[in-house]
Amino acid sequence: DLMNIIIFLVVFGLKFKLRSDVDKIVLRTETQFIQFYPLAWQFGLINCLNSANVMLSFFKTIKYLGKVRALSVLVKTLVIAMNPIFWFLIFFGLVYVGFAIAFLLAFGKDVEDFRDVGTS
């Protein structure tokens, strides 16, 4: 609970700083170069922290659903199945990436859909 609040406050502070940095930018002429990379980096950092906060909130939701009597059996089943599901997902991911790399190497030069690992 405390970690969620800390991340939320950090994100709030970063958003406030980003907003003040954007307000400081004054477009004087159309030919003036303005460096937006630091602002974009801050925005990306805010998005990453928000996504971590969402994951923490999801796990907290599962924790508190275990307190509800009607859902406690479901939560206990998910907790027991978590270890085998984790290892299955690791194995599945390795096989998936392996096939993507194999098809990239086999067809990457000829077929545009296999031009890199992400599109394979």
C-alpha cells in the first residue's frame, strides 16, 4: 500500500515538473530549434512508473479479493497455480522467441513480414 502511494506521489511530482517545463518553452521564431528529448524522456518515465503502479494495484486487488469469502477459493487456487503457470509462461516465451528467430533467419531476406524479430 505504501509503495503505491510513494509511486503515485513521485508521478504527481514528475507530472507537475513536466508541466512547468513545457510552460517555460517559448516559441520565438519558426526557425528556432527546441530540444524536446528531455521532455519526452520525462513523459516516458512517467508512463513506466504508472504502469508499475497499475501492476502493484492489480496484485493488491487479488490480495484483497482473498478477504471476500465467496472469492477466497478462487484466490487460493490462483496462488497455488502461480508457480506452474509462471514456468509455463517462461517456457512458452522461449519457444515463441525461438520460432520468431528461426523464421527471421529462414525468410527474413525474402518476406517483409519476417524482416525482424518483432514482426516475425
